[in-house]
Amino acid sequence: MRKQVIAHIKENAGKKDIYLDSVNGVSDHIHVLVSLKADQTIAKVTQLLKGESSHWVNSEKPVHGKFEWQDEYIAISVSESMVEKVREYIKNQEEHHRTKTFTQEFEEFLNKCGFAILSG
């Protein structure tokens, strides 16, 4: 199902005039590298990609039960000098997550960047 959803996200992004440079993921999350146009916001692009892909998964039924993305997401700007490194990271998601869970990766990222973990 993962490959089907990623292919659909790519197709949908093109239809919505969203420049999706790279996309890949594992069973519990995906990473996308997007170049925003001047009139696009992170929130709107995320809403378009998540909302439409959820609708597609639920109408095509490649999974049992109702599919929903989590409400939260994280967005990070990337300098031009780091774009190729980010592309490689996204491309190698399956290999990367053989040794590290999403939670471990996320906590390491927050610590490395000095972000506080907020509890609800």
C-alpha cells in the first residue's frame, strides 16, 4: 500500500501545482521535500496532500478500516546546500528505519535542534 499511496501523492501534487521534489516513507510516516511557491503556505500544502490522500485511500480501500493521517506534522526549511542530503535521506527511509524507530528519530532531532518536547 505504501508505494500506491506515495504514487498517488505524487500524482495529486502535480494536479494541485505543488512541486514535490521527493517523497518516501515507512509504515507509520512519510517525508516529503516540497518547494513552495510564493502563494503557497506549509499549512495549505500539507492540508491538500494529507486530506486528498486520506480520501483516496478510503475510497480505493487498499487498507482495512478507516485511514487517517495524524493531525500533527513537522516542517523544516532546508538550505539549497542541504537539498541533496535531504533527498538521499528521504530516498533511504526503509534502510534508515531498520535500526531506528520514528519516535527515536524524532526525539533525537528535537534534542539536536534544542526544541522542547511539549506534552498535551
